[in-house]
Amino acid sequence: MTRVLYLIACAAGPAECVDEAVRQAQGRGWDTCLVLTPSAARWWEPRLGELEQLTGDRVRSQYKLPGEADALPKADAMLVAPLSCTSLNEWGAGIADTLALGLVSEGVHLGVPVVAMPYFNQAQAAQPAVARSIADLRAQGVVYLDGEADGYASHPPKQGNPTAFPWHLALTAVEAAAGSRS
């Protein structure tokens, strides 16, 4: 039985390495559908074909038009990684103005396991809205991975290392969340 993972990447440094996350997820047996925020899609624009070839599906970044059929199969799990500070606070406030946020906002309330791993700096993390957004998402059932023990700890400003993003920890959390809802 094929398991479908929606990998949703926001415009944060590790999004430039999202192809590695797709490969790791596929290596674990996930049929991986890639959804990018509009800003992350701009980063990949010249190479979107590479991602589509890798996933075997169209990479989505915009809502479909009314009357268009769904282009993605039903998700068994969703991973939002890297989750930017902006997208975290929009999602936490219930703002679903992008396909990426709309899918997870709805998915978590449809019983789809949703895991999120952030990537932003300590100055952004200090904003009071961040703690509220994390609490709101966790209250809805989102598995939010932050801190060294869970996944990714915010880095000092201008000192992030996007290529060291722990995709493997995020995928392990997805498997645990999906397994607990089977």
C-alpha cells in the first residue's frame, strides 16, 4: 500500500534543499507530493522541472481554479518543513491565504497527521506571536518540532546552516504520527 506524504516547504533556507527531503521521504516508502509557498516556488522557478521529475507529480504552489480536478492524491500525512516564522504566525492565526497553509489548516481537522519543523532565527523566535502560534497549532493536534531534543533549535541571526536541516528527524516524526493514527 502506497503512503502519500504532502511535503510543504516555506520560503526558509532549507527550502533550497527540499529535493533532499523528497529523496529521503521516497527512501522511506512515501509517495511524496511537493507543495511550495509562492515565495519558495519563486526560488525553485528555474528548476521546477527537476522537482516534478523527482516527485513524478506537478509541484503545486497556487490554489486550483474552480472546476479544476484535484491534482494531488489524498494525503496520509503532511510535513511542513521548513516552516518560516511568517508562515507559522499566519497558520497559527488561521490565515490560509496560500495553498500550503490551506492544505494543513484543513488537513489537521480532517484527521490527517500534520508535523511541522521550523527554520528561523532567534530574533524572529523571540516575537511574542511565535509562542502563541506554536501553542495554538499544538492545541489543534499539530506535532510541532522545536528545540534540540525535537528537531530544530532556532539559530543566531545570520548564522543558520540550511544544508544541515535535520530532514531525517522530521520524517521520523511523520512516521510516528502516521503510525499512531493507523
